[in-house]
Amino acid sequence: VMAHNMDKYFDETVASVCEIIRFDSSLKPAENGMPFGKETADCLAYFLNLAQTMGFETHNYDNYVGEVVFGEGKDFAVLAHLDVVPAGNGWKYPPFGGVINDDLSDGGVAGKKIWGRGTMDDKGPAVSCLYALKALKDEGIVPNRKIKLIVGCNEECGWKCMDYYKKVAKMPDEGFTPDADFPVIYAEKGILHFATAFEMENPPFTALKAGERVNMVCDLATAVLTRKAAERLVGYENDVVGTTFSYDNTTNILKVYGKSAHGSNPKAGANALEAMMKFFASFHEGCKRAYELLFADCTGLKTLQDETGALTISPDVALFEKGVLTITSDVRFPATLTKEKVLEKLAGYSIREVNYQPPIYNDPNGKLISTLSEAFNKKAGTQQSPIAIGGGTYARALKCGCAFGPEMAGDEQTIHQPNEYITFDRLRFLNEIYYDALKALCVVRYRVGMLKPIQK
């Protein structure tokens, strides 16, 4: 096998990924000039400083977002992010340790891995893209597109970084984000987060709280039961797969445990709130109404589908206050449908829109998608077609944008979960594929031994 241009950068890439993992860049309260907290600002400074040592022009836009600029011509964006979701519990290695080893203790993937929050989502790919630019630069290549490697600091919680960038700089029309799946994503479902309020008469609980974030499947629901509800618990058989009940007689607290997963893929998790609401629905009318709408899908929301897939709904956060139970759900709807079509199905319920991102749909045969698709298939030795996903990526910030890696079909799912890791093999692949892709999209080809560009 011929050596790839990226081989000599591999050890440096590994070292840089380990270093950048050590910043806990999950969202913290704002500090002076640091809108997402000090560690996130430090993480951005580290990345931009690394790019400067490579000789690139960099900009830090008030610690909201940064960019690395390379090349001349029409802008082309590579949109990555340096913020991460909170580490959570259950890690084998420190989540911000950047530990390297070949751990097979749980029957995982063989080979060396870097462990830590952000290794795959999205610090590893961001660093990989930077080294791909370095390789091009070291070869004396000047791209005929102005490549802007834009690194946001608030992708996981609200995209304030992208909003800010659009105010202070000009967002390129075209580009990709290394923050989803291979081979390449031509469409992303629409995202609708909505809160539904249910008035509760004689509720079976005096307090109820569930879930942390609307885009993460609820893995813990807690309620203080009334005496009658506690009696109903005796002999109740919970049949929601992957969830367990734990009841404390002295405090009357019922805890239901589930398994978290990304809100765009509820089937990958086990929803604790679903199990709890199913129990209450078995004897309480108000809870039954909530359960039937959000979990049993009585209005047929999930029947909405197209080539990009069927609608998914993940009710992930709940709170009971002043006689009202409010449940916030994460809906991903087919890319050729509208938000209005979804809301039609919810007519008659008390709905409040919390967040909305329209779907994106690119021509699978257009230049961007076909070039990236070809680059991937050539490198991976496969014949895969472009895909559609339910996740939402920075591609939505572009007129013509798509997501390109780093995950592949069959990967162990560790993004947004404990024990996130990237294998050395995957990191090597990312280095090579991002180099190949940027070269194919942004460099005028030169014939060997000729100085004049080939006329297209």
C-alpha cells in the first residue's frame, strides 16, 4: 500500500487530540468575555494557537467561535465544534483525561483508542481537519477556494456560536461538517422540540421530574407517590424493555432508570419517563392522556414518512408544577415535510414550540455530495450511497451544506454516552479522508510535470 500524505502527521494528530480532550468544554456560566465559561474559551484558544503554530491565519470572535483560514477564492466552510455535552457518570477512564490504551475488557473494538468526551463529537474530527489543511499547506498547495475551518463553542446547547458568527463575519454558502456519519449525508430531518402541558386532577404524585436535556433519551424519572399510587405499585409489572423501577417506602419516592441515547434515535435508548407514565396511565386519566399522545402515538405522528425516513418522537424532559405536568419532546420529521404538517396532528393539545430547525435537503447527485461520496467510497473500498439522518448538524447553517463523518455503520455508539472513544484506525482514516476531500473540492488539479492547471 502506498503511503498516504497524512501518514507523517499521525503522531502529532494523536497528541493534539489527547491535549484538546483535557479541556472540559461543556457549557458553564458565562464569565467576563467568555460566553460559555473559561474552559471552553481556553479550549478555543488552544485550537487557534495550534493553527497559528502551523502558520495559518486565525480569528477568535469573542470566544463564541473561531476560524482558521487557508486559500484564495470563493469561500468554502468546514464547520466543526469544540464544545461537548457534560461527561455524566459511568466512565472507566477520566472523561477529560485523554487516556490511550487498547481496552478490550467489554468486548469492544480491538486496537488502540483515545478515550474521552469529544473524541468523536467533535474535537477529534476538528483536529483531523486542521492537520489535513497543514498537509496541503506543507506541500505548497494554495487551494483555489478560501477554506474556512470554523470551530463553534455552543453546538450542543443552542448554536449561539453560529448566530454570532453570522453577525460578525460572512458565512460561506457551501461546505461540510465532520460531525455525523459516513458515507455522506444529503438530507437531515426537521427538528421540532415542543412542550405539552397536561392539567392533572388528583395526580398520583406530589412531585415529578424527569430527564436532563430534550435531545437525550430520558434515563432517570423521579416521582413522589401518593399513598394510593404506592398501593398500585404492588404487583405492577413494568414491560418497558431496558427500564427498572426502584421504590423507597420511607420517602415514597419512585425512581425509574433507563438508558440514554441521542434524541434523534429513541430506539437506541430506553426511556425511563415512558415506563413511569405507562404505570400512571394504567389507573389515572390525566396521565393516560399524556401517555397516549406522546408514547402510544394516538394521533399517528409516526406515520409521517418519506425517503428520509419516518418521524421519530422522544419525550425526554418532564416537570410537575402547580397542578400541571409539562413534558418536552424531541421530534425529528421527514425532510420533505413541513413543521405545519406535524403541528396539524397535535391540534387540540396545549403545545408550546421550544426549538425549531428546518430540514435540509441536497441533491444527492450535485457536486458537493457526489464528490464527497466518491472520496469516501474510493478510500473505504465500498459502493455506498448518500444517506439521510434524523440528527441536526451545523450543515443547517449553510445554503448548501452536508455532514461528512466521522461515524460509520456498525460503530459502537458512544457519542453523548459514557466511555466515548476514537480508535487510532478511525483517526488515521479521518486524516486521510478529510485531506482527500478538501483536495478534491478546493484544489485545481495539476498534471504531473506541468505547471499549468488543467482547463475544466
